[in-house]
Amino acid sequence: MSDLELLNRITLDPGIMVGKPVIRGTRLTVERILNLLAHGVSEAEILGEYEGLTSEDVRACLLFASRSLESTSFVPLAKESA
């Protein structure tokens, strides 16, 4: 599946979840999926919990997050001490 096909699975609508990016046709936010993955929930567990969700939807969330960070610059707020 191409990047464009994956990204088309993510939508933003001010009337759904206050405009947060969601998986198309759901109220399931990209943020929620990423948070689950970050806390060790497996893709299989996520797919089992949310009927109709696909592996491609999970990959779309990861790609959306990656693309969202591409042009972001990070500046350290304080110097780390050795």
C-alpha cells in the first residue's frame, strides 16, 4: 500500500473529535492508537479491541505521525549536565 493510500485513511474534521486526526469512518484518534502502541499494547490486541480496524489503519497512524514530525525542529530547553 502506498503512502498516499495509507494517509487517505486519516481524516481531520472539526465536527469529529474536535478536529483531531482520526481513522476515517471512526472516532478513533491517531493519538489514541499511538498511545496504546507506546504503552506496549500490540497491534493484534488493538485490532482485537476495535472491530473493523485493520493493520493498514495502524500503519496509517504511524505514517501520519512520522510525516507530522518531518518539518518540526527541536531545540533543547536546557543543556544536559554530564
